[in-house]
Amino acid sequence: MSAMPDAIAIDRPVFTPYRLLVINGNTTSDLTGSLAEQARVFFHGAAQVHAVTAAFGPAYIASRVEAAVAAHAVLETVEREVSRAETPFDACLLACFGEPGIGAVRECLSVPVVGMAEASIMAAMQRGDRYAIVTVGQRWPGMLREQIRQLGLDARCAGIIALPGNALDYVSRSPESAAEVSRALDAAVAQGADVVIVAGAALAGYLPVLPRRPAVPIIDSYRAALAQVLALASLDRAQRLCVQA
């Protein structure tokens, strides 16, 4: 069979990678670098990642006071980066499980804005009946219970387990910290969870280093947010192209 003549060849649009703004709501720049690299590996060329650190605030949010300060910093950082960008962003990801300032960011931007808690809990409820959250910090269980009640996602929460120590000590993914996470996952299943979220920027990327996993779905909150922000950016672009056609 002869090749299709050039005159009737079908034109296919050239794919342009999505431009995603990733905001680390904490002020630890090494963590921002790790989050950026994880995002680039995850997207594998489908998106260009512009990751930035909050302009001011705590090294890692561990209290309501620090979350309030971080919300201001996140909003200011987003406004700065959007104003400086030569090409508009297609979506924004707030890489902090507490999602400080996410409502204000959504109010300011016309593109999708995704948070780690909302994205991972929604994903968890699609994988099981009752979810649990494993995170770091003694104040976080109470803070997260307030957050998920506000989101209306508390009815199916089996529990929230706080790992001991400082969150930034977990960023290195040492064998000791991986063992702590594994024990917490087992405890979450014992509380009745049939899907467990490993929550927070400090615990992003932990699944491959865990010595063992329980026989239930385990969701990395950062990867859940990466998947959702790409999906929403894709949907937003597709709808805009339909309107222009």
C-alpha cells in the first residue's frame, strides 16, 4: 500500500508541556529542591515545573500559629511569581499538607490550584471505604481534624497518626525513619483503615524506601497532588481549546 499523500496528511497539534507553579509553604529550600525533582520525574516531560520556597515563615509548619504565618507567605509568594512569569502558569500546586492560604490563592488565580490534603483524601476515598493519615508532628492530628471537617471529608476518616520527632529529620529517608513510617502504617490499618495516606512534604517520596507495606493501598500525598494538578491543567486546556474552536 502506498504511503498517504502529503496533501491529505492529518495535521496534529504540537503538544506544549504544561507550566506548573509548585509552592513549598515551608522555608526549607532543600525540601523545595527535593519536591521539584520528584515532580520532574513524575511528569516525565509532560510539565515544566517552577518550584519556589515561601518568602518567609517557619522552616516547617508544626502549629496553627506557623500555619497562619505561612498562609500570608504563600499568597505573597504566588503573587510575586505570577507577576514575574513571562509565560502564564497552567496550574498551581501548594506543596504543604496543611494547605495554608489555599482559599486566598484560588481567589487570586484563574487557573486550577491543588492542595495535597484535598487531592490525597479524594484519591483515598476512591480506593477504599475508610482512610487514615500518617504524618509528622504532635499538633497535626488536631489541626488536620479541623481541616478535614471544613472540607466535609471527615465521615470516612479512620484516624490520624502522628510520627515522633521533627518533620525535617524525615526528609533524608533514613532506614530508621522509614521503619517508623512502616510501623505507623500498620497502626493505621489496625484502626480500621483500608487505605492510608502518607502525608506531608517531608514524607514525599517515602513509598519506595519502606521496608514493608501493609496489604492496603498506600497514597503518597504529594504524588496524589501532582496527578490531580496535571489532570486539572489538562482539563482546563482542553475546555479552552473547545471554546476557541
